Amino acid sequence: MTLTLVADAQQTKGNANVRVVNLSVAPARSTHVTAPVTGTNFNARTLYLRNCAHCHGADARGDDGPDLHGLDLTRDAITNRISRGKAGQMTAFAGKLQTAEINALAAYVLTLK
């Protein structure tokens, strides 16, 4: 896919001079998740990066927190862990994130293989 961005435009003696920059963008796997509770779109990867990456790593392969790829947990179990945390190991996000955001994060974690 190619995007065209008008970098700057100016008019000189009645002639428009426009410089165009072409950007090539590779299609990426979508991280937009529709949260079933509210139907609101959240960019789950952005939520993950803002709230989880500092412990689980930007690639979710683990750092202070465990690797989140291929978890053998149900969506409800992941949602509960995000909401309630784990004493001494993981922050509870209930009250910090909306229910729909927590649902979007849980759905995102389930996509990590």
C-alpha cells in the first residue's frame, strides 16, 4: 500500500508548487479488538504498550513479568488476572482501566502465539 502525503504546498505567481512524499506502508496484523461488552473499538496493542509492556516487555516475551505467548488460560481467567492482579506479583487494573479496555487486553493476549 502507498500513502501520499502532501508535505508542503505554496503558490508562486499563480502556479501551485506542491511537494509530494510517497510512503510505503506494509499491512500489519490488526490489533484493533472490539470489546464485546460495550462494542467500543480499542487499539489493544496500544493499551498493552501503555499498561503492560513495562513488566511483560514490548514483545510480550517477558521481563519482570512472564511471557504472555501461548498462555493456557481462558479469556475469563486472563480478564480476572488483569482486573484483580496477583498479590505481590501483578498490579490490579480494575479501577485503572475500563471493563471494555480490560476485555480488549484479554482478547489481545489470546492472539499471542
